[in-house]
Amino acid sequence: MPALSKKFLPHFLIILLHIVGVAGTLLPLTSELVVALTPVNLIVSTGILLACHPGALRSVLPPLLFCVLVGFGVEVLGVHTGFPFGRYAYGPVLGWKLLEVPLVIGVNWFLLIYAFFSIGNFFKKPAFRILFTALAMLLMDLLIEPVAIHLGYWSWAGGDIPIQNYLSWFVISLVMALVMHRHQPKLMNPVSVTLILSQILYFSAIFFTKI
């Protein structure tokens, strides 16, 4: 395979995954099936991102484990106690659950933190990069929430999204970004931009056509 084609293949696969996701979700005939494949999309996207990770994969293992375990842990706490996000419950869409939380949720936390931290590499000061990551995560959550509720990913008690959800999302993202910086201070994975833009395309398309 020519070097140029190999370089752009990960970008092509990410874009293709999300275009198929948009089209499949919007078509009534395929919507239920495609939405149910969301966990597969997240796992494949994470795999592609890690395959393009600059440097040894073992170097990203500590932040990966931290984000996955802490992300899953706070979701379990949230589902069972209402802290820190508020009262909510997961639907069946995101696949297999443990303690009423989809197993893929921890992967999603890592995927987004990794991607936004990578995109923020243009900041020379670590504090700005970490803050950018947390703010970008917050903005992403604002976009995802109404679509996720519509697609049955999760639902909120009473139907309203509490402010504490967004505050907690920001604080947890900040902590994860700090850990990412501790282990990957120079992280720059070009596939991250393609991934985030593709996710924004997906959630925006669903938001403006279905909600």
C-alpha cells in the first residue's frame, strides 16, 4: 500500500464509520440496528485511534486504565446514588452492562479525553491544554445529551438535565486531562481531529433532523 494511502486510511475509516452511522440512524428501516451498533463504533474508533498513537502503546496504558476505570466507576456511582451527575438510568442501546452501566462507557471517557487532549497540543502551556480539554468535553456533552436521550442511550429522572451533570462532567474531565498530561505531555495524534469532527457531524445531524 502506498505510504500516502496508508496515512489517510485511518481518517477514511473514521469518516466512513460516522457517515454510515448518520445515514443508518436517519433511515427508519435501519435506525434501530445502527443505533444498537453504537458500542461497536466506539470500540473500533478507539482501536483506530490507538493504532495511530505516536510512540509505544504501553506509554498510553496508564491514562487509558485510569480514564476507563474512573469513568466507569463514577457512572456506577451516579446511577446508584445520583452523585455526582444527578439521577439517571441507562437504556439497552449501549450494550452489555455491569452494575447497570454499559461496559463501553469507560472506553468512551478515554476516547474523548485522549482526542481532545491531542487536539489541544497547540497550547504551549500545560494548564491551558488541560483546561481546553475539560471545556471541550463540557461542550461535547452539551451536544451529546439531547441526542443521547432521544436515541435511548440514557434518561434523566423527571426529564430535565441537572446543572450538576455539566459541572461534574467538567471536573472529572479536568482530572482525567491532568492524568493524560502526566503520562502523555506531548501527545499529538492527527486522527483525533478527524474523530471529533466526525462525532460532531453525527450528533449535529441527528439533532437537527430528529429533535
